[in-house]
Amino acid sequence: MDPLIIAGRELRSRLILGSGGFDNHELLAAACREAEAEICTVALRRLPDPTHPRGSIVDVLDEVGVEVLPNTAGCFTARDAVTTAHLAREAFGTDWIKLEVIGDDRTLLPDAVELVAAAEELVDEGFTVLPYTTDDPVLARRLEDVGCAAVMPLGSPIGSGMGMCNPYNLSIIIERARVPVVLDAGVGTASDAALALELGCDAVLCASAISRAHDPVAMARAVRLGIEAGRLARGAGRIPRRRYAEASTSMAGMPALDVPAAAE
Amino acid sequence: MRVTVNGEERELQAGATVVSVLELLDVAPAARGVAVALDGEVVSRARWSQAQLRDGALVEVVSAIQGG
């Protein structure tokens, strides 16, 4: 596969793994390997880690050679998100931040106003900002205009597994974006990831579809292969959709076999 | 003096620094992937041993968990 370039950085993998929801760190490590991911998101919470008290996720990702992409999950205001990005930069020594500013705790949809404000401030401070956004093309353009290194529209709500609910909006974002478009949220299975790449997304960020699958390691492989297939198909160029059939076999040279009864 | 560390009230001696808080939480100062906010502002690792806490200070000590 051709490499993906975000903020001047070349990535071989078009699958960014979200680390949320794995039963344990060992499973996460195995999924990272099978996904062949280069980047994996992590969140910041108070010490000690209440969910997985044994072992540090940073060490686990280090061992499998996957780089940490900190996020601002759980932030509802630009101010909280900016401070969380500062903490992440200090904790992991990276300027990359997956920016999430949530506006509602049931839908987990982004708060557009706070999101743009936080993105602008973080870009000004030198962060490489990867914002989780809705599938609104205008908002995506606003995020690009303030200097985000990519835009990460949702396919459907986080953890919903509903795939891409509005591929038309996503295709408008893709057509007009001058930065990479990463489908973030909504992937439910490998075919959703394939469709995203076929549509023209540059990459997919996938967490729950893998971590909450019955067999996360197998699903990590499936999603990786789906992405590969989708990217290849995008480059190969799909045929146009038609309402009526178009025979793939020529009628030229068709033998006359319907002999009239009188000639027998 | 009393300070709030990760939402819990703790008693620390006057002159306590960020490093004193880390000791309280049993976190090695060299631990990777740890960051500290003091009264809402991030304290860089290089300043942990000097950054003194005021009485009533709010300290948040965070690290990476699975997420996103």
C-alpha cells in the first residue's frame, strides 16, 4: 500500500488503533501486532489506573513498537481539552493530539464551537491536531482552516458500530479536504473500513469494532485487510452504478440453436 | 497543610513539592507517561522537585489508560 502522510510524517499503516475497551493489555498488544498499526490512541486519567491497574499501557505499546497518540477523551470544554493536551505533551513527549471535545454524553457528538476554539489554540501552540469531528463538511473545512493536520469525521456515533451513516457528506469532506481524512468512530466490522477507503478516506481509526469483537485479534486482522482491500479498490476505480444489467459476455458469434420444429 | 490530590484531601508538610505528592501516590519520579497539573496548570517534569504546593492546592496526577 502507498504510504499515508500526516503532518509530513510517513505512515505505512492506514489503520490507527484505538486502545479503548480491550479486556487486558495482552489482548491490546496482540491486536496491535495483527493490525500492524503504527499509532495507537491512549487517554489520560488519574493515577492509579482504575481499569487496568497492572502494568502500564505505555510500556505495552512500546514493546510492540507502536507509538502513542494521546487523546482528550472526556473533555467537554475547549479549556479542559487544551489543558489535557498540555498534560499529554508532558507525559508522552509528543505534540500530536487526537482532539475530542464532546458536547453531549449520550450521543458523544462533538461540540463544534468548543472543538474549533481548542483546535485553533493548540495549533497556535505548535501541536499537530487531529480533531474528531462530525460529518459536517463546513465544520471540517473550519478545522482545516485553523491548521489541523487531518480531519477525523465520524461515520456514526462512537461505539455504535453503525458504519458510515452519511457517505454523501463524507464524500464531500473527502473531495474538498487538503489534509488527510481519517474515518473516526462508527466502524462495526471490516467491510465498514473497506467502504471508508473505497469512498476515499485516507485512513480509519478503529477501537470498539476490534476491542469489543468476540475475537479482537482476528478482527484486528480483518479490519487491516479491509482497509487494504478498500485502498486498492479506490485506486483501481469502481465501475459506475447502473439501474439495468450490462452483459459482460458479447452476443457477437452467438450460434442459432432455436431450430423451428418444421425443419426437423 | 491540606492539599487535594486526585480528588482526595491529603495532609502534607509545609514546603512539599510535586515530588512529595508522587511519593504519596507511590509513583517513581522517573516513571514514564506521567504528568502533573498544579492548580490547573501543567508542571513540567524538570520543575517537579522545585514546584512548591500552597495550602489548599489542587493537584492532578495523570497517566495513560486505554481509551479512544
